[in-house]
Amino acid sequence: MTSPASPSEVIQALQQGNERFREARSIHPHASQARLHELETGQTPQAAVLTCSDSRVAVELLFDSGFGDLFVIRNAGNASTPGSLASVEYAVEALNVPVVVVMSHSGCGAVGAACAPEHLLTPTLMDHVGHIRNGLKAGGLALVPPVDLSAAYNIHSKITARELINTSALLRERIESGQLEVHAACFELHTLAVTWLGVETGA
């Protein structure tokens, strides 16, 4: 990825990178040892990406990017937690990223568990999954079998993005000033495509 300045240029670069990946044309930019040495004194990533810890969701590969291009935050189910919010705020405040992407994915175990509350989980997992479940319900998803999981993945991404914004005065200020865009997205494992679900502004 080059060094685009505006949110629209960043999103375009991400879309182009995912297109190269889907078409098996990845160029693997910024993947060398020399590139990493260039970044020893600091980083200027173009976007922060909050996504799932799932081993199949390798963000830099999906967007055909490399060292220093993306500030990636991961947890089970790409949920809005104090830790993920703090990491996003760091990327915005300290690194001045112009774009935050919240990206869910098909086949997400955490979202699947939230849609099937009969699963037996540890207390900590129950809290985490319960938070996701409450967000899906607030987003209007009918959690009555059979649950539309495709809709759940998309709704969860949008809800998480809104939660981040609603919880953070910093994000709201940057959005209102035009310095930041927060996008919701969903990665489809079968097609390898990232579907862009729109810009979120909170509330």
C-alpha cells in the first residue's frame, strides 16, 4: 500500500488489495526485512482494523498489505471491549489513522455461539458472547431458530462499529471534523471477498 492521505483513498487501496488477493495476483508489498528495518523508529499505518482472532482471517494477506500498513486489533468475534476500544483510540490519537475498519467474517464461532445460547461456555466466554448476543438483539436480529447467520455477521460488524463510536469521544470528534471514517465490513471465507457495509457514525 502506498501512502494515501484521505479516507476514500485508504478504502480504495484496501479494496484493490483484496481484489488482488481474490484473483491470486497478490504482490505482497512491504514484506521484506528491509521494510521492517525502515520502521524501527516508528509506524504510520493507513488504517486500523478490528477483526476476529480466527486463524483464517489473516488481515494483511486478505488486503495484500505488509509491514507498517495496517494496525490490526483482534479478539474473538471482533467485539467492542475496553481493550479493543483503547487500541483503536491509540491508532487514531497517536498514529493518526484516517480509517477504522470493523470486519466480521462468515463462520465466526463467537457470533455463532451468540446465536445459539444453549452452548456451554466458561463464565468469561459467556460474558463475551453475551455482549455480542445483546448487540445482535439490539440490532434487530431475530434470535429464534433458524437464525440467519449471514445477517448476524453483517449486523455484528455494524453494531460493533457503532459501539466503538458511541463509547469514544475521541472517535466522535475525529468523525465530526472529517479526519476519520469508521467502516463496517465482512469477510466471506468461501468467496474470499470483503463486503463493505458502509460508513458508521454512531448512535
